[in-house]
Amino acid sequence: MDQSTSEVVITAPDADWLAAFVHDLVERRLCAGAHMVAEIRSIYRWQGEVSDKPEARVALHTRTSLVPEITRLAQEHHPYEVPCVVAWPIAAGNQAYLAWIVSETREPSSPTLDG
């Protein structure tokens, strides 16, 4: 069983869309939980222009082995052409919390021929 955990950050233009996406991930046991900030300010360059817009941000807690599946779902369903989905391993922390992350998530799905 995979015991390594990661935090995955996703941003989106709409807090309600992001909350619904996170609910789906929790229901599917792809993440144990999330901490969401309903409004952040994002400043970035896109297609040659500087943008300054409100967004929502979430930090998901999951198994490292589930990050590719979360990334794939975000790419398939996200309203942005290139969504922000970044992850890093959790190096240390409350061992009971890290064990909870593992217990509340599932093993990754086996790859299928159609995707």
C-alpha cells in the first residue's frame, strides 16, 4: 500500500466550480480532504498579456500515487485551457493526520486501454 502523501494545489476562476470539483474528488476517494480559499488574487502572463484576476484556490491532501489521476481529471473538466495543478510531497507532519489521508483515499486505478 502506498503510504506517501502529497499536497495538490489547484486554482480556478470560480469558487463554486472548484468546490464542486473537490466534492467529486472526495467522493471518489481521490483526496481525503481539502482546504479552500474562496478568493485569491492571481497575477500572471497569458498569451502575451498580464492578467490580474480573482480566483479560488484549494490545497488537496492525497496519496502521491493519486496525483496523476487528479491532474487528468482537472485537465478534462477545468474551465481553463491550461489549469494550475501543482503538487509536492508532504515531507513530514502529524503522523495521525498523514495516516488519515492514506486511510480515506484509495489505491490508484489500474490503467485501461481507453484511457
